[in-house]
Amino acid sequence: MIVNLDGQFIAPDQATLPLNDGAVLFGDTLFETIKVRHGALLRVDAHLDRLEMSAALLDFPCDRSAIATALQETAKRLPWPVARLRLTLSRGCGTGLQAPPPDKARVMVTANAYHEPDQTEYSKGVRCVFAPNKRVNPLSHLPQMKRGNYADCLYAARFAQAKAAREALFRSDDGSVLEGATSNLFMLKGNTLTTPVAGELVLAGVMRRQVMDTAPELGLTVQEGPISMQALLQADEAFLTNALIEVLPIGHIEATPVKTGVISTALLQAVRDCGAGK
């Protein structure tokens, strides 16, 4: 692991936060997960745009220039061909429930090697299960954001791991399928690609946007709308997206097979072409 804490590279076992930091006490953080391939930060502008939007909504200190520098300096040190960078912002140390002054804010970047899904997963698809818990947004008047209060997604992701599945899918009260614990969801029927509407419960993923922008170039119509369980199981193709896996087909949901095809493969190549060097 490589650690960059407030612009300084330090040994992982020396990286610490005070016990009164809001990240420790309340999970009061914002974060982004960024893929790096051969030293290039992929889609970094889109990640920082989303981070800035979230910071503005929450009155969270966010020095984009300093953050970009920390990411670039970290990327230069990576010894791996593909890596996962986790960027975390904390407000820093405070007293009680009062927000600390902006100059107490912390910027943390950690980097690890990333092992991409294997060719079998990309060709045959992965297995998903339904999460036993609900997707929640404690700030329900605001759009879903990447915040440190991550208990719902963490629980669902660990549930999937325990079931030997790649991802856990959240469902709404009416039974429609929303997204994965760490991914957005798409389904293809005919020439139409559908993804649930981003907002209170569904995250506006960076790769989700990339796929929506790229799909028309492949002759697809893109729409945002509900996905029922029945529609998902009868789809011509279904796939997950996030910044790391990019476009990953679904081959099974629970024990039910889901069709796979060529569109997810074409989209994967297209978004990789768009993201190269960006």
C-alpha cells in the first residue's frame, strides 16, 4: 500500500488519525475510488466533479487543486500496471457536533494493486444475489453520495461474499431493482438500455454516466427508469458498472441464468477507449 496523507507520503503503519477526527467519530467523510492504468488516472475529472458537487451540498472543505496534485503525485509512485486509488476527505478534528474550521480538513489517498475481473467473468458473466437489507440515504433530501456512512453497502457486499457471489443487488419497497452494493445496474432489451434513475437511493456513478454517453454510439437507446425483477431476469443482457470493473456482465441472479451477449463486451471496449489516458 502507498499512503499520501495531507500531501506527505508516509509508511502505512505510521498513518494515523486522531480519535477526535470526524472520520473516526462519525464516518463524516467523502470519498472517491479511482482506477489507474499504467500511471494514468482514469476519468479523474468526472470523479472530482462529483466530489466537488457533494462537498458543496454538505459544506465540506474541498480544495480541488490540492486534491488533484495529491492524486497525480501518488499515481507517479505506483509500481503496479493497474491500481485502485481511494481518495478520502475528512473535515478533521472538532469538538462535539460542531464542524471543525476548514483549515482542519484532511486529504487521504491510499493506493493498492487492483486485479481486474478475469476473462471468464467478462465473457460468461458473474453471479449476483439480492441484498437482505435496504439501500438507504440518511440525507434523503439530497442525492445519493459517496460518504463514509457506508454501512448498508458494506453489509450487502459482505453478504454477497458469504454467498460466493460477485455483487448484492438492492431492491426498493415495490420490488424494483435499484443498484448493487458497489455498482450501478443496466439491462438491455432489444435496442434499449435501461438503468434506474439516479437520485435519493441510486448513486450517479461515473462509469454509469460514461456508459450512458457511449451507448448511442453503438446504436442503442438509453433510458432511465425502474427495472422490475421479472424484466431483469428476462433481459437480453444485464450488467454492472463502476470505475474499477467498468462494464461487467451478469450471468446469474441467485440461481437463475441471465442471458449474456455482445453488447456488454462492445461497451466495455468503448468506455476503455474513451477513458484511456484521462
